[in-house]
Amino acid sequence: MTTGQIPNPFPVDEDAGGDDGSDVLRRRAARALQAVAFDTIGTGYAEAFPSKDGQLACGRRLLAELGPGAEVLDVGCGNGDPTVRQLTGAGLRVTGVDLSDVMLTLARQARHSGPHPPVLHRMDMYDLATERARSAWNVPRLGPAGRGTFDAVTAFFSLILLPQDEIPVVLGRLRELLRPGGLLALGMVETDLDHVPLPFLGRELRISGFLREDLERVLLAAGFAVEELEGRPYAPASTSLPPEEQLFLRCRRTG
């Protein structure tokens, strides 16, 4: 199993972004544990969440506004199903990032139609649009050099793995990578939780969420206009997971 671009991608260093050392260690340790959890879950994730109707519908709305060859960043791409597959099949250029080696391996092994194979990187979403994209992950295009280069960003149920106070930070960094007027397709679970440990497919994950009115306020403050919001009830196939209300939002970068 690979461990990323360099031996230790989670050091406390000069790229800490103003946090003190304890905050950096806490954040990176939590993210490393999440990556291990998804490595263990592997194909079990797709089995527990087989229906992706809401996510596919959100993708279709993106495709209605994007032409062939458009550049899209998929944050938390997982095994690539369905978003990477859907967008590459429509002729878009997709860059995916995820922290799980196993999920990325599954995504790389999948067959993708379309003229542009996806480009997949192991990377912490918190480091997008920062110097650590280059120094820790060897992906300079997703650091400051990549600001304003993407036509759209998708983030389906990846931001829920962050504490509530880090979600606006990452949204702001995603906005930096978008061109003016660029699109954000976002999937979240409607719940008022802040990094609460919950059992998830035999592992424990810390999950966050917002009520829809609060989420809209967070997006507005991060520089996005919410153009469409749809709520869909969802019952996972796994009986160990409770039903949830999924939120799908299509947003546009303002300014």
C-alpha cells in the first residue's frame, strides 16, 4: 500500500497556516485515522450506499452548464463512482483527490470512458490551494498556482468528515481554485453535528453537518451563491446505518 507522495505527509512545519502545533497535530492525526478507516471499509462503502440518484442528478445539472473538456476537481473522489465515471464519460477533464489509498486504487482500476482519463491524487482536502499541495503532496497544480483554473468543483459527502469550523476554510480554498463564476456541486447530510464520533461500517468516523439554513449561510460567507438546493431522504442498504436527509446544492462562485 502506498503512503502518498512523500514518507510523512502530515508533519508540523512552516506550512501550518497560523495554527499552533497542537491544532495541526490534532487535525492531521484525525485525517490520518479517517484515511485508515476508509482503507478498511474499501468496497463495503459502495455496498452500503448503492443508490446514487441524488448525486447523479446533481452531476447532470453540472453537465448542462459545462462543455466537453471543462476542468473539474472532485474532492473526496473515493472509488470514483459515480462522479468521476459520470463526468469523464461526458468528456470532462476530472482531477480527483482523496486520502484513502484503497479508495484511490479502486478508482484507478475502474474503466472510465471518454477521451480524458481522470487524474487522481492522494491529498488532504484541507491543503488545497495552499503551499502544502506542493510541499507535502507534490501536486503544485492544486496549490496557489492553480487558483482560478477549474470550471467546477464537486464535493459529495467529503466535507462532512471535517469539524464544522474547518468546513468554511476548505470552502474558501475551493473557491480560490475556481474561475470567476465557477460552479460548486456539494453533497451534505442535514444534521447539526460537529465532528461527533459515530459508528460507520464497522469503524468509527467523526461526522459534521449543518441544518440547511445554516449551510446556506456558511456558503454565502465563503463566497458562493446557492442557486439550487434539494433535500432527499436516503436509507442506506446497511441496517447498521440510520436513514438520513441528504442535501444536494448547486452553487456559483461570486466575485
